[in-house]
Amino acid sequence: MARLKKKLVQWEPTDIKAELLTKYPPKVARKRAKQIMINEALENTTPEIVANVRTIPGIITMRGCTYAGCKGVIMGPTSDIVNLVHGPIGCSFYAWLTRRNQTSASGEKNENFIPYAMSTDMQDSDIIFGGEKKLEAAIQEAYDLFHPKGIAVFATCPVGLIGDDIHAVARKMKEKFGNCNVFAFSCEGYKGVSQSAGHHIANNQVFRHMVGTSTTEKTDKYKINLLGEYNIGGDGFEIDRILKKCGITNIATFSGNSTYDQFASANQADLSAVMCHRSINYVADMLEVKYGIPWIKINFIGANSTAKSLRKIAKYFGDQELIDRVEEVIAEEMPAVEVARADVLPRTEGKTAMIFVGGSRAHHYQELFKEMGMKTISAGYEFGHRDDYEGRQVIPTLKVDADSRNIEELEVEPDEKLFRPRKSPEEMQALEKDGLHFKEYHGLNPDMDKDTIIIDDMNQYEADKLIQIMKPDLFCAGIKEKYSVQKLGIPQKQLHSYDSGGPYAGFVGAVNFYHEIDRLVNSRVWSYMKAPWQENPELSATYVWE
Amino acid sequence: MLLRHTPKEIMERNALVINPAKTCQPIGAMYASLGINGCLPHSHGSQGCCAYHRSTLTRHYKEPISAATSSFTEGASVFGGQANLLQAIENIFTVYEPEIIAIHTTCLSETIGDDLKQIAIKAEKEGKIPKGKHIIGAPTPSYVGSHVTGFSNMVKAMAGMATPTGKKNGKVNIIPGWVEPSDMRELKRLAEMIGVDYTLFPDTSGVLDGPLSGEYTMFPKGGTTVQELKGCGDAIGTLALGEWCSADAARWLDSKCKVPCSVLDMPFGLKATDRFIDALRIVAGTTVPDEVTYERGQLVDLISDMHQYFYHKRVALVGDPDQLISMVEFLTSIDMIPAYVITGTPGKKFEARIKELTKDVPCEVKVKAWGDMFLLHQWIKNEPVDLLIGNTYCKYIARDEDIPLVRWGFPILDRQGHQYFPTVGYKGALRLLEKILSALLDRKDRDDPERTFELVM
């Protein structure tokens, strides 16, 4: 820890913040000042941070677009739905197999459309005369070739501008086929301010067009949905392994390694367990209102968090049999984790990390670093909202602005046939009293130390500055940020799709992560950056007669 | 099977592209811009385009790719992106301090009709462009052509910086086309060996093949300088390597600045390199030194040493037109059979050129421009090949059909080395041959039964 203090001593957090803002034009500085916060680490009274607002043009952001959030993140991982992108070729190309969402293709006929990128490849004539006819023909061709259960159509920027009615085309083709659910997503890249809007648009349509449509009854004893888990690097495989070992049935993962039928049966689960709060908390709410399924926040990143999350799920069902089984599983799994942890701890303890990713990962991964004795000295989300920082109590006070207004909010009511309260109000109260909190997420800020710096929508300039000032031992962000950080001699771990490797969730994932971070922060390569003659540039000479 | 839904029977498709063999214009423009010294590429559209292009280029080159975006919102999409771009220009020059911003459009800003020229004039008038700094722009609508077209459009915008003085500067413009930083470095090495004073643009060597030294700078030393670009109108000639990537810029310089141009094939393989070296010597009025002739001889030697393994092996290729044309010629010249050739980039001329290059090949050669990898896979299912050459996405076909794969082209997301080892020139051809032979013989070693397994090959 002595090392940590030495690094930070010359900089007060307020000075760091001032330094980050000093070069900006005044307007930019004013705006960014509201998105850079010195943490007070207080629960429920945390100071307000500005989040989920527009990125400033010209400032090199880490963010992507609504289409990326919709097609890439949410709909990408489902194996048996054909994803058809309506637009020029690029949007489909870039979202083709680049997110590392793995699949076991567990659909009825082992369909796997994930390795296929499909596009209407719009040309200038389609832009001028409209692309609806081409879209219709493309849907027909996809149907004739693959006969899938579902075809999802995604809008790209020009589609919204030229006014193609993709929903009408989808409806028409759905009626025509009879045995294929065709539905569309108005996820034009310019909507919203980040990927987050795309998550919302995708989830709304999943909820509207698929959830509750299955007629096969699920009779397992402990049934949950896992919301906001995308099976990057096999995270979902590991979580499913653990759940299965505990005797818990995962009805539907939204949307890692998912299938059409999983979504369709999601209404039959008895609990929704929410991983990524940002991308899906509203679906958890809708599942509760429409079908009566309560939800809790869980986190399978970190071995301790995994154990805690399993205990929460067991507590909810309340059966001693399950509670005992969960304890057995934890007892079986933890020794291997402890061995790995003890191995790396002498090399990782006291090291520092910064995390700037996602809408939940910047929070979740701090648990793993804690287990390794590493401190997160600065963090923030790429596309989080205020509730992800400050906790859900701020939701009623969130301002609706021009950018959030155009993202549809579904109004749902209890389903006449399928609504079924899972617990009585008394049972719910008793559980709450016993420490199992429903619909609760307290956000990132209370979990970070006082005076740490929290930065929303971090950009390249601020990242460079922050690294130079605070010299962390590890920086976590996305692939775009990776190499500029590493040129400085600071290892970067990609925490969107991990570059390579994984899983990092669950018990096996924790072990993988310990080893990976140990490898990164202790790699010999960082000692090779200067040549011997650069480190010791003094000249030496010999006499001619020698 | 990973591509388990790809049927052998080929159904004609008119609207649906599956597994594209191209991507969109802006990424090509972004890559070209990185070949200008001190340049920050700027994507005038919504921020997803910029994020996707940066991610893909980063994964391919394993280097920092800096680029900014106009971050369009719904409002900008309705009212036009001028305000966003003006603000971006001001912020970029203040915060990142590049010498030049190279702006390209997107399908979004093209559809709403933003006029880059007019916005640049406004920026100039409002004093948003500091003295001595520059802005160039290229229209790159994603719904026309492909990433190759975008590259070409930005290279043309670079040529547009030429400010002829009326006095020739004795230099030769070399426009390399979309090749790796290592290839650009190799072209410069060859030009220097021949004693040619040149301007190579774009030039991503020294930008996208930087060292790990504990220092990071957004604008490394490499890249064609603005000064050099201004001077390219005074050159004694231009060699444009590749009709699709480079010819537009060369022809523009020819007609506007009276710099005579020759459009050559990209120098992949023996014959295309021969033509490049010969053209370079003639335009510069120098003689080719023995070292270059020696390198050529080494290549011919290797071809003769390996010929028995190449002879009449069937190859499927997918990639970009300029690269494929030279590669098809190279494979034909070593008696391999380029059985299937696909590019996603439109162009009937491409099909005609491949047909002409393969007219003496002793079996049918299937070629398609504006094709996709789904079709290529179907062709392979109908009649197999011995080798596949293309980008990383080919590995799904290679695995399913159990065909050796040589990764070559863009993007390569799962192997390294392409940034450092050139495939242009004679030296580059040696590397191509080595890769092809290793792929074929590794497969033979894997498949040969024990009784015919051999030590010496």
C-alpha cells in the first residue's frame, strides 16, 4: 500500500479533475465537469452525476450506437433467430461475430445462425426510391433458404431517414409465412446517445413479440430467468454450470446463449435474477408487472459475489433442500478458487486498476479486483445512467430529455391469463425483512472509496491524462482504447469482449481472471521498453592502442 | 458444422447478401487518412460508424486507431449535421492539435445531404481552423461501392491538396493502394534501392506499426506530410498501384496538374512486381541495381524449388479487386488454378480482367464481383478446392470443409504478423509462397497415412 500512497500523494482529486478539464474549450469543460465526479462514497445521498447525455462532437468517445446495442449486444447472442440488417453493408459486417458471444446452439434443431451476417446491402437507388421492396425480397430469400422460427429485422441510419416502414414489411411477411415470426427493430444508429438506447429498443421487442408465447409447460422446481448476461467468452456457460449443479433451472438467459423458446418461456420462471442492471432492469420490471415474477439484483462476477448471489436465490425459494445444496456447491467450488487466489495474491495485492466499461461491468469487476487485493482508483460507465451510479432511488427524478423521449417505454399490465403472483405480500415482506431486497440496486458510487474519481462517458484525452497522472497498474476499457494505453507501458484488459480468454464469471471464471490479471500486471514485457543504451546512455571509449 | 445452414444447391438471390466480402466506404477512408502525417480522421455521422471502424482497424493492426466523430443525434439527423461538424472541428484542433483533419461522410450524412465543402468554408470563415492547419474531406456514402471505394475517395482527396508551382520537383508519386504498413515500407525500400525520389501516399508505415517504448503519441512520426501532398502536383509522374484503390487520384493529378500517370496492378507476385519495378525505373530515368535483380532471381529460384507442390492445385480466393487481380496472376504464373474468385466490391471490369488473366488455365474459373462468401462456400461444396486464400472470416468455411487457409487481405482478426511482414515485391512474394507451401504441406503431413509419411519433402 505504501506504493499506492506514493503515487497519489502529489495529486488531490480536485486537482486531477481540474487538470482533466484545463485544455477543453469552455463549453466542453463546463459539460464534462458535470460528468466527472469526486466520489463521496455515501449510500442513498450520493452527489448527482450527469450521465446518459450526448457525447460532444469531436471528443473521441468510447461509445457506439443504438444499432450496436440492439443488434450487436442484445439480439446477437440468440442462435436460432435469423438477424437481417436493413441498410448499407457495413453495419451488418461490423457486428458479424465480433462480440465473442458464444453459443451451444441448443435450439430444437440445433440451429445456429450466429456465423451468418445478413444484409439487404442497400444501394443508392434504394436510398432514392425506398428500400421496402428489397427488404421484403430479402426476408423471403432468408425464409426460403433457412426456414427459421424467427427473422429479426434491424434498421440502420438511412432507413429511418428515408422512411421505410420496416414494421409493416415484417408484419406482412409474418402473416404470409404463418410459421415464422418476423419482427423489426427501429434501432437507427442516431437514436439515443449510446448503445443503451439500443438495448432498450431490442428488449422491448423481445418482450412484445416473444415472451409468453410458449405453450410448453416448464415443471422444474426452482426456475429463474437470468437477465443481462451475454455469454461473452463463455461466462453464461459457467453460470449455467453452477446453477445446474445447485439444481436451479435457468429458463431464459437474456440473451447469452439464448434461443427463441427460452424467451418464449420466460414468463414461467419464478424469479428474475438481474446481472447487468443497465441493459435490462426495465425488462425485469415488466416481467414482474405482467407475469408476477419478482426480481433481485445478483452478480456472478467474483467468487464471493457468485456465492452471495446463489445464497440470495436459495433464500428466495426458501427450501432447506436448495439452501443446503447451494452451500454444498459453494463449499465444493471455493477451495480451487482459494488456491488460485493465494497463488496470485502476493503479486497482485496493492496494485491499482481503472475500469471504464459498460453499464454494469465497471461496477461488477471491482469485486474480482478486491478479491485479488487490488484497488479500483477510478471508474465509470460508457453508457450507464444515473441510477447505475447513484442507485435506483434516483429513477423517479430522472429527467426525460429529447434523446430519451424517442426511446419507447412499454406500458404493461398484468396478463389476464398468465399473471400469477409468486409470493404473497406477506412472504415478500418477510423476505425483505430477512435481508433479501427486491428491485434494489444501490449503484457504483457507494462501493467505491471516498475521493476516487468517477467519470461518465470517458474519452481518449481524459484517459491519457488520468493514466499519466495516476499511473494505475492496470487499465480496463475496450479494444479501441487498448493499444494507446499499452504504448505507455500500462497493461490494458479489454472488459467488453475480453480480447481472448474467459469465462470470467462464476468460480471457474474467477480463477481464470486471477491468472489473467496476474499475467498482465506482472508480465516481463513491460520491463523491455528501453534498450540498454537508452537506460545507460553514457559513452564509453577505449584508447586506440588498446 | 459452423455454417450448417449453407446448402449445396445454389438458389439465386437478388436482395439478400449473406456473409459479405466487402464492407462500407468510410472504413477505407479512415484507413487512408491514417497515412497522412499528423492527421486525425473524422467520421461525419453517428458515433457507431466511428466506433465500428476504429474497432475493426484496431483488431486488424493491433495498434491505436484514433478518429473522431460528429456524434449525430436524432436532431442532427433531421436538421443537418453542420453544427455538429463545426463544433467537432473546433474541439479537435483545441484538444488533440492535429496538423490536419480528414473528414469522411457516412450513409447518414450523405442521405441528409450535408455538404462538406460548404461546412469547411464556414469553419474557415468562423476561424475554427487555426493558421497553418488543414481540413480535407471525401464523400464516402456507404451505399455505393465498398470499403475500397472509400479508400480511393480519400486518396483522391489527398491528391486534391496538390498545389502545383509550375516547377517539376523531380519526384515520382507512388500511390500504393490499400496494403499493410509493412507493404508500404517495402515499396519505399524498393524505390530507394532504385534511387527514385518519391512521394508515397497514403503511407501508414511509421503510424500503424509503431514500437512499444513507454511513450504514446496520437500522431506518430510516420505518414505522408501535408507538405509532400502539396508537392505531388509538381511530380514528374505518378504510379497508381491498383485500378480500384489508386487510379482515381492518379488520373485527377494527371488531368488537373499535368502529372502523367500509369495505372499498374498492385505488385503482388513476380510479374506484377516486374512491371512495377520497370515502370518505376522508366519514369524516374534510373537503372535497376543488381540487388533488386538478385532478389527477383531468388523468387524465381523458390518458385522452381516449390513448383511440384503447387502444380494444378485448386485455390478459392476472396478479397478486394486490386489484390485479387495480382494474386490470381501470381497463382496462374506458378501453375496453380484460381478456381473461384469472389469480391464483394461491384465491378464488371473485375470479372473481365480475371477471365483474361486465366484464359489459359486448363479448367473453368468461376469469378464474381458483388458476390459474397456464402456463394463462395456453395461453389466449394459443389466442387472442392485444395486451398483457400482470404481474410479471417474464411476460417469458418475452412474448418467446415477441412481446407487449408492462408490468411491474406482485410480484416485479419485472429493472427499476427501481417502488420510486419510485407507481401508486396519480390521479398513479399517469397513470404506468400512460404505461407502457401506451409499450408499445403502441413495438411499433407497431417493427412498422409503412416506408410507414406515422409521426412524429406
